[in-house]
Amino acid sequence: MAPNLKIGQRVSLIDEAISGTILQIDGEQFYIQTDDDFEICVKRSEVVPDKALEVDLDADFADHLQQKSVDLKRQKKPTNKIKGILPPMEVDLHIHQLTANERGMSAHDKLNLQLNTAQSRLEFAIAKRIQRVVFIHGVGEGVLKAELEYLFSRYEQVKYYDADYQKYGLGATEIYIYQNSVG
């Protein structure tokens, strides 16, 4: 858990190359002004203090940040839901994400581990009624991507396509799972 963090403090995200200043703290949510001048909302668990760039703020700037915090509270809170579409679940199939030690594994063993993981995460998404999943497979020679497409084609309710290029490049496939309505 992040230590005592306060408005105006410099922080960095744990898993991203993003740093900025805390604008507002709302329970477990932090609103951060990034160094690229974007405002983002992240969970407390994703934030660590940025000791290298920590500076004391003068009272006027601290008051300005406090006013910004009040203004943000008045605004409608951002949600993950945009026009009824939740962000996709992400499954990273890179072998180093799936096993602590790949030494001694053949290419066939690695591929089977990746495919078994993909199938179990797909089954999980179907069971939990998660509509969108992005499988990050990398570019490589295209063997894993072809095998994934074959796996996805065996499910009637699954449509697959290349994931968002700007976010994932060429190394990811997104699936959409058509859900039967509960009635």
C-alpha cells in the first residue's frame, strides 16, 4: 500500500513510465496531473512517491492545488464505463509472464502453456460475462497468433480482430464475446 501521500506530492505509477503531481485524493482513487499535462485517475495501489523530484510547495501553489481538488470534486466523476463499454480484460501471453522458469521448456511446451492459459482466461471471461478481452501475444513468427485464431474460431459467441494498434502495436488480438441476455 502506498505510504501517506498528499495533494501536491510528486508520484510515479508502478507499472507505467508516468509521473506527475497529485491533484486530488478520493478514498482509494488518486487524480494525477501527469508531466505530459494529462489528468488521470488511478488506484492508490498503483502509485509510489517520486522521491527524486519531491519539492516543498509554497503556500500559494498548495492553495491552488487545493482549489483544483475542490473543483474536481464538483465535476462528474470519471468511470471506467464509456457508452456502456467496459475496458477490456488484458491477458499477457509472453512466456516470461506465465512461468518463473522457462529453462528446459521446448518451444512446443511453451506454446501449449500459452494456449492453455489463453483458453482458461477465455473460459473465465465467458463465465464472468466479460465481453472484451485483449490477448497480448507479441509479433514473433505468428505461430501463437495463428493458434489463438484457431482457438477463438471454435467458439460461436467469440469474434476476434487485431487489437488497438496505438495501444498494442501488431502484437495483440482482441476478442468480443457475445453474451446471451439473462432474463
